[in-house]
Amino acid sequence: MSVDPINDSVMREREITATSFDRANEKALAVSLGDIEFIRVTLTFAVLKSDPTTFDQWYHAIALLHRARETLVSSIYLARHRVVGDAFVLLRVAVESAAVAVHISRDRVAFERYMGPSGKKYKASHAIGEVRSLIPRLPEVWGALSQAAIHPNVHTFGPSLEEGSGNRVIHLSGRNAHPFQDRLSLHGVSLAAAFVFRAAELVLFDESSTEPGWLQLPGDAMRATATAECLVERRYQEFTSWEQKAAQQTDE
């Protein structure tokens, strides 16, 4: 298939940006990709080993978690193109999908509304509040992503602040490297991945009745330690730390 010069220029520009991003953020990118891959491994293992008692809810929750993981992968591509706002839109989709997975796996009425036969329409945003006691940081981050990336605002949608001069500029071609912004986007991906992993723990495993802090697959003797809550907090602290650094750089 032939590509005309204009379209070829658009794609080449993005490829150059991605190559530059990968070179500048090799180690941080590997961490974010590893976080996403761990979700896939966990889902695959649980699907092969579990024997859930409520298969229909479990099955659809698995589909949501898989979709959340796929969305995280897509957000990585946008982050590598340095389209941070668009990447964060997908992070919001991922964490919302994860919240819905937890909600419908634990609430039969919510599941029936999600499936459509009941008279009341299911609203995905309600899942954020319903799971807040299970994933405490999620409502805060979901709301921040909504404000930053979904609703037009000058910080995300407005002209960029040019380094050195302090002038506001619009780059009609090319994307300059901003180390703090690069790392912030990757920390955002890792934070969202931690939320999805925590949701996977809640959907796939049962809490051990005899050993606090341990999880067990339904219908199987396999056990694992509950680590996602600690991971969420660590990734949250990393993200907020880089967010502060990026803000300080913008103010200077």
C-alpha cells in the first residue's frame, strides 16, 4: 500500500518522537511495561487455575480487566509519542474499567444492570465510589484524570510553555523532549497498572479465612500474598513526587 507524502510525514514524525522517548527513558519504560505484563501473567494464571462459583460475573469481570490491560498498552504508545493528555485519557478508561470489574464481580444487582436486562441503566462512574473502600486512592486519581485529560483546560489543552523564554507556544510540527513530562507519563501508566492489578486481586482471589494477608484462588489450593495495596501506594507516591517536580519546572 502506497502512502502519500503528507501522511508519510505525519507518521515519520511520530516514529522519530517515539525513538527519542525510548532512548531517553529506557529504564523507566521497562518498569511500566513490566507492571502491565504482570497483569497479563496474573490473569492468565488465574483463568487456568480458578474454579469460580459465580462464573458469569467472574467471566465478564475478567473481560474488563483484560480490556483495562489492553488500554494501558495503548496508553504506552501515546506516552512514547509524547501525547500526554491523550495517554491520560486512556489511563482513566483503564482505572474505570478495573473499578467496574470489581463492582460487578461482587454485586449481583450491579452485574444485572451492567448486562442490561434490568430496568435501570448501569453507570460505570458509580463503580468508582462503590469500590473506594477496597481501592482507596482510586477515586482521587480517577477524578484528577478526568479534570486533567477529559475536560478541556489550559494546562493540558493550551499552548506549551517554552523553556528559557517562558513564552507560550504552539508546536505545529514535532514534539520537544521534556524529561519531567516523559517520566510523569510513565509514572501515570504504572500507577494505573497498579490499580488494575489491585482490581485483579479483588476479582480473582479470595481472602484466606485462616491467614490474614494471604489470597487463594477459588477452587484451588494455590495461595499468594496480597501485594497490590502496597504497590498502589508506592506508585502513587512516585507519581505525585514527579508531578511536583514537573510543576516546579514549569514555574521556573
